[in-house]
Amino acid sequence: MATNAQIGAPFGSDVGTVAFSPNGKTLATTGNDLTARLWDLATHAQIGAPFGGGVGAVALSPDGKTLATGDLDGTAQLWDLATHAHIGPPRGKELSAVAFSPDGRTLVTAGPGGTQLWVISPPANLLDAVCAIAGGSLTRQEWSTYIPSEPFLRVCP
């Protein structure tokens, strides 16, 4: 920016939104074909096949392994970059932007319907999280009702 000089040739054509990978080696874009594409910044070559259809916004996770797309149908999709597979169900509605939290555990979606936060990775200690949600272990009576074939075990502290 200091020299106001362009670096290399443009990436694709009719690009809408862009996002850098955390390591600065990859660029994610959207375009008029309504897909998300990944580009190698060193070679300006497209990496792999496009993601999705109806894509209007992109974000790359802090670990560089997940792409979030904000789709024109108002949902956010998560994609595994290695396999191009969906990760989990669509999230949000009426959205125009997506972004990851710095730790990659939360996705934010924003649009006319408001801004929403989504937990997208499991907690570090799943047992503690389940116990907190459940409010503690089953009682002996609940255990005998729901799991009569197993010996009683107090799971939560």
C-alpha cells in the first residue's frame, strides 16, 4: 500500500468478498458465479474445485482448515478444506457476513436479521460441559429407570 503498486495479476474475475488464510498463503474469494474459491497467493493459481453455490461471503478459520461461506439463501455453511465436505448443519438466516473468532471455536453470522454467535467446536472437556448442562449425574432411581442393565455410576462430580 505504501507504494500503491499492484502485486501480480488479478485473481479471477468479478470477485465479491475476500479473506486471507492465517498463514497468508491462501486467499478465499466469492464471485459472480456464486461459488467460493481458494487461490495460492504465490502463484495466483486456483486451489481445487469451487465450494458451494449461492455463496456471497467467505471466512477462513484461524487454523486454516475450515472455510465458512455465507450463502445467499441466508445460511452459513462450514467446509473442511481438505475434503471439501460440509461440516455440520447450516447456521443462521438472513446473513450477509461470516467471521471466525480468534480461537476458531465460534462463528459469527451477521445480516438484516441481526448478529448471531454459533459454537462450532466441542468444549475442551466434554464431560464437564455435559454435566453442566445436565445439572449433575443421574440419581440411583433415574439410573435404574433409564439404564437398568448397567451398574450405577456417578458420572458427574
